[in-house]
Amino acid sequence: MSFVDTNVLVYATARSAPFRDRSRVALSRLAAGEPLAVSRQILREYIAVMTRQQTWGKALTLAEATADAAAFARRFSVLEDGPSVWDQLMELSRRYSFWRSSGP
């Protein structure tokens, strides 16, 4: 299972977003190989980002953004975010680096 980040959803859906094509290809490629997942936090972030004016495009209405989020919830597995998720994150952070070491 692959976890989909807010930015990938934003870039894949906003017509004028940078990296739109790359994000759409990545989602398609991942979906062909394994189930995709989001958390409710990702869905909330998507709504927050898409309803604000961006330099690369017009903001969605709240109705449009929530309709998108509902479609994502139907398309992807929705992982609950609770204490066990936090514990797993802490365990992964002890084993792996989440940051690129080669710069921004």
C-alpha cells in the first residue's frame, strides 16, 4: 500500500498546478501496482489548500473541494489517524530518515 500526500492530490487535480502531469502519472502508476491510501488529515489539508487562492490557479469553492475529497475517500483506503498511527510513525522515524540529505 502506498500513502498519497496532499501535494500529490493537489497537483494531480488542479489544472494549472505545477507538476500536474507528473503527479497524475505517478498516481496511475502506483494505483496499477498496489492499493493507495490517504488519511483524514490529508483530506482536510486538500480542502484547505484548494479553497485558498494559489499563484497557479483559481481556488475551488468549498462544495467543489469537499466533493473532490469525498471522491478520494471512495477511491483510496482511508487510514485512521490515532495513537497507533503516531506510534508507528515514531518507530519508522527511528529506522528511516524522512529528510533528503542532498539539499532542498
